Amino acid sequence: MRRLSFALTCLPLLAVPALADDLSPIERLGKSIFTDGNLSANGAQSCSFCHDPGQGFTSAHDAFNKAGAVIEGAVPGRFGNRKPPSAAYASFSPVLSHIIDDGDVTFVGGAFLDGRATGGKLGVPIADQAEGPFLNPKEMAMPSAACVVYRVLHPADPAHYPVRLTDVWGRDVADVTFPAGLEEACKNPDAKIEIPEGEMADAIDAAFGRIALSLSAFEQSHEVNRFSSRYDKWTRGEGTLSDEELAGLEVFKAEDKGNCAACHVLTPNTQGGPAVLTDWTFDNLGVPRNRDNPFYKDAANTEGKDWYDAGLGGYLATDPVFKPYAEANVARQQVPTLRNLTKVATPGSVKGYMHNGYFKTLEGVVHFYNTRDVLPACADPLASEAEAMAQKCWPAPEYAATMNKDELGNLKLTGKEEAELVAFLKTLDDE
Ligand code: HEC
Ligand code: HEC
């Protein structure tokens, strides 16, 4: 009898957390890692710090979003130089490849805005990507992969890990000998932790790869990629869009109007499901400098205010095989998803758009696509979006030589059509 009442009272309690998020064990493990602040130098910067689910998996930190849009790393005062893009829908990007057509070489896929997480190591671009932030001194700033592996295997709060690394990957994954004094050394982001080559390094690398693959499983899950926007419901015949939104969709598609779908494709995604609104190629839109990008004042910036984000070309230059293609691809950034553009964790929160967060409004983005090559250059090359809109001008691009002049810049849209486009973009927020 006692046993029965135990089962009756406890079973539902045990079952609830698993059912509540309805994730598979590896996805659940990935979610625990994604939200574990203890895997960073200050004990507080998890992946979700910069990729907040409520904010469409971008950063919800308004003070940064309003300005440089680059998020401060776990070590105070350290910043990278890009805005966090959405970690949702990023999993649909294929392994980086290049297509040769009539002598033109087009790069497709990979993760990060410059495609440098190619998928060549773990087979999945976002898994290669996931190894990056932990060890990036300007992000989570852990001094060694050994520290990340140690802390996932020995969580500060075991309850945070209802599914443990060994549950998913087997006991072997924990069969790691760590260097002496590791736990203490991991507290210092600048510690030099020597891992002797051989068995120890191999075991740490294998476990670190499994942590990254678990993260990528979560990022591939339906909890992250919900496809639950009003647009999705409308395509499934489950809901309606307003006349203005439908007109916006037409402007979005028409080659002689917005031509947006040329890059933000509406065709099925790489796995055959609903559109992710990117073809995973790279382009330079001629986005102006964001004067508040903290990198302009970074000691590592040797070019001062002339610095530009080299994008795909910057990555290709580091690869002996791709180097010949680098110059033509300088300042090209990967076409992002357009899902969750206005999804915010708290009402009124600001978002930054484009690799450098120059734009803060969709009205500004759309007006830029429409009039980049029509309006005069702003007298101040560092004018903000608000200043440029008020003065009816656009500042010079960050980098001009590779700018796309064929598909955007002078779309000849009316004010009404611009407003319709914005209305359509807002139907792409997950509910
Ligand atoms: C300090 C903020 C910060 C933290 C913490 C952070 N990221 Fe990011 N994330 C970024 C930035 C910035 C980029 C773009 C960087 C680039 O392109 O070079 C990015 C890019 C990405 C991308 C690629 C998206 C795309 O479209 O290519 C994914 C996926 C991602 N992060 C997942 C993660 C995961 C998983 C973690 C935790 C292990 C994490 N991030 C931690 C800021 C952050
Ligand atoms: C030639 C390809 C191409 C076309 C055409 C195009 N885009 Fe883009 N779009 C991009 C690229 C590349 C980026 C990222 C550029 C960057 O970060 O510098 C981008 C970024 C954006 C962003 C910012 C997303 C974010 O999360 O930061 C929005 C919004 C957007 N595009 C909307 C549109 C609309 C609306 C149209 C049609 C008027 C359009 N795009 C046409 C390639 C294109």
C-alpha cells in the first residue's frame, strides 16, 4: 500500500518536467548546457545571455542593443565586434560549400556571419560553432575546453541537469583524467592550462565535441525552431493575414518590387519544412558603420575609424584553398533568417539589425533597401539611423568595393509599399 501511494504521488511530479518541454534526452541536455551560466568566466554568462529565447534567440540587453549592439563578454570591458544573430533557425544552414557556375563562385552555408564554423569538424555547422563561445576571451572566456568538460561533468547545481552528459553519451565520455589543480585554474579566464597531447587531450576533445553536439541538438529542436508565426499558420490555412500584410508579402516576392525573396527565400528549408527565409549565401548590402561599435576603440583595432567587418572574405583569407576568393567576398555577411525580427522579451525592448546593429527599426531597414542609391551621402559618415532618416541621407557603406548594386538600393517603392513590407515582416514572429 505504501509503495502504491508513493508511486501515485510521485510519478506525476517526476513526469511533469519531461512533458513540460517535450524534448528528447539529448535536446534536454543541450538546453541545460545552453542555459548554464557556470560555463563562463563570471559564472553568469550562458549562451542564452546573448541568445534569449524570449527575444527570438538574440540579445535582450537593451543598453547594448540601443548602441553598439555588441554584448559585453563575461570579463568586464571585453567586447567582440558583431551583434548576436539569432541562434534559432541557424541549424538549417548546410555545411559550407562553394558552387562554381560560369566562372562565378558562390559560397553557401556554414555558421557565424562569415561562415567560418563550416561544419567540417563535427559535421554540423552549428556544432562547430558551439565550441567557439566558451573559449572566446570576449564571450564566455573559459581558459580551456577542459574547464567546460569538467563543469558539465560536475555541475555546480546538479538539478540544472536532469539529463547528464553520461546519460546521453555513455559512461566513456566521463573517462577523462584532468590535469592537477584544474578546478582552481578554471576560475582565472587568463590561466594557461597545459593539456599534454595524447590520451588526455583526446578524451577532453571528444567530450567537448559531444557537449557541442548536444547544444546543436537543442538548437535543432522544435522548442527553438517553432514555425509558429502568423505567417506559418496562414500558409497552413489555419489563420488569416490582413490586407496590408498580404500586400507586403507580394512586395516581398515581386522581382520588380522588393525582390526580398531573391535572398530571403520562401521555398522549403534544407530539410524540406517551412521557409527559413535565407538561402545561406553571403552579400554586402553596404550597411553604414555603427559608430557605437566598441571595436572602434579596441586595442586590437589597428585601423581606427576605417576598420570594416571583413565578413566571409576575412574567413576565406585564412584558408589556403579559399584564399584566392577572399577579395571578392570581403564584407559579405550571411543572409540571416527574418523570423522573430520584432520578438522581444519585454515590451518596448530595442533590437539591432544587420551584422553591426546599425539599424534599430524595420522601417529604417526597408527604407535603406529602397533608397540606398537614391538619397545623397550624409555629411556625417557616422550618422546614426535616426539622424540619417531625419536628414534624408545615408552614410557611406562600411566597405564599398563588393557592395551588391544589382538587387537593391533603388527599388522605387512607395511609402505605402514600404509600410506593407514592414507589416509583412512582423507576421514572422513565433507565438
Ligand atoms: C557574449 C555574447 C554571446 C554569447 C555568450 C554566445 N554567443 Fe552566439 N553569437 C554571438 C555573436 C556576436 C555571434 C556572431 C559572431 C560572428 O558571426 O562572428 C554569435 C553567433 C552564434 C550562432 C550562429 C548564428 C548564425 O546565423 O550563424 C549560433 C548558432 C550561436 N551563436 C550559438 C551560441 C551558443 C550555443 C552559445 C553558448 C555556447 C553562444 N552562442 C554564446 C554572441 C554570443
Ligand atoms: C541580395 C540578397 C538580399 C536581398 C535581395 C535582400 N536581403 Fe535582406 N539581408 C541580406 C543580407 C546579406 C543581410 C545581412 C547583412 C549584414 O548583416 O550586413 C540581410 C539582412 C536583412 C535584415 C536584418 C536581419 C537581422 O536580423 O539583422 C532584414 C530585416 C532584411 N534583410 C530584410 C530584407 C527585405 C525586407 C528585403 C527586400 C526589400 C531584403 N532583405 C532583400 C540579403 C538580402
